[in-house]
Amino acid sequence: MRPARRRGTRALAVAALAGALALVSAGCGESGGYAVPDRVCGVPVDADTLGPLLPDGEKVTESHRDKGRESGSCRVTVDDTLVLYLAGDVTDRGTEAVSLEDRGLRRLGEPALVQGVGDRAAVADGGAKAVASCTYEGEPRQFVGLVQLESDDPVPAKTADRRDALLAFLKSWFPAAGKAQGCAS
């Protein structure tokens, strides 16, 4: 992963000012941190959309799992704690991939359909899923992408903010993930 910007840049600026004011009495130390990547799981993303989904910590790592030509997944960890799971699958057109009745989406908490991502997308309290028609190896197919938060203490803490952050990240990641999977729109 290639670093793009430091996690919590605005917060660091405020902390730096507070630290400067407290320097006389408290001393000074540098807090740890990591650079929020502008690529995740081999896919370029807007670091500003990924950052809100990652907790504070020292180190971001990822591990890929190849599930065959048409499927792949990746786990993102912060300080060895799994925080994000990404999966992409090429499926047959007509497969119902995003439904409010889907048990997987329902398990993620109160899914709702959203606009602006693929042909159909939903965002839940702990994840998001989208599907888009594409051409894969010259055949009409569809790409299905899943973003799932894995932490017991997901960020952002407020559900509405977390859902907004998931949608923003899905809009950044989903098209690039489909392209990386070989599914051209």
C-alpha cells in the first residue's frame, strides 16, 4: 500500500496547537499514527473516503485471498486488528445481488437502498454492497462488491456518520474494484 496522507490530519493540526499551548507545563511527545493509503487491496481509492472507516493506530496492513478467477477478497487490519473486509465477485447477469431481504445485508444492520453506485446499491450500519452490469472476458456479466466493517467498535461511532462514510467509500472503491477484477462497464 502506498501512503497518501496521515490519518487525522485535521485532528493533528488541532492537537499540535493544543500541544504547543501545553508545552510549557507538560512537555511534548509525538503520537503514533499511520498514513491512510490511497490504494487498498490493490485498488486505487480516495484516501479521504477510506480514512473515516479506519480507527486510530500505528500500522495498516492488508491480506488478500484469491478465491478464483472471478472472486477475490481482502482483509484490512490496523495494529493487527481486523477492521475492514472487501470482496468482489463477477456473477451472471440477473443474479439478485443486492436485496433488502438479503440475510447478509440484514445482518449488517438496517440496510437501505442508495443511489449513485452501480446499478443497485445498499448501505447498512456495518457495511455496503453494490452491483453493476459489466463485460467480463467478452461476456455480459455483473460485478458485485461488498464492504464490511469488522471491528467491535466501528468508526465513525455515530451510525448516521458511519453509513455516510460507507457510502462515500463505496463510491470510490466499487468502480475501481470492478475494473481491477476485469469487469469493464
